[in-house]
Amino acid sequence: MRKVLGIGSEAISASQRIEERKKKEPPLGAGERFATLSKKLEKKGATNPDALAAWIGRKDLGKKRFQKLAAKGRKKASK
């Protein structure tokens, strides 16, 4: 059973909302998501926002996948 939000022609399902949000997010490996999260954490008062963002990324993506993205980011930064 799908949850539908809204009334009439404005009604969209939860899966459609997720798809819309994914379209707006930058792709994984670009580093934009990491930078955005780091800035948000800094505004909230984190003493080391980059380390906290990395911890959150590892928890979310898993060690192996996060390390691949981190290596891709380091490679991109060195160019």
C-alpha cells in the first residue's frame, strides 16, 4: 500500500518524493555532499566537522564504499 500525500492533482507518493529529492542531490563522489554536511555541522558547533562528516559517511555507506569515494576525491583534488 502506498502513502499518498496532498489532495487532487498535487497528490504524490512517497517514492515520487524520494525520486525528486535524488534528482536535486549532487552525485556521489563529487564531494559536494560532504562539503555541505561539513558546513552544516560547523554551524551547529562541531569542533571537527570534517571528521564528523567522515564518520557519518562511513556509518551510512560502509567502510569499503566510503574509502572508494574518499580515494576518488583525493585523486580529483590532486589534479
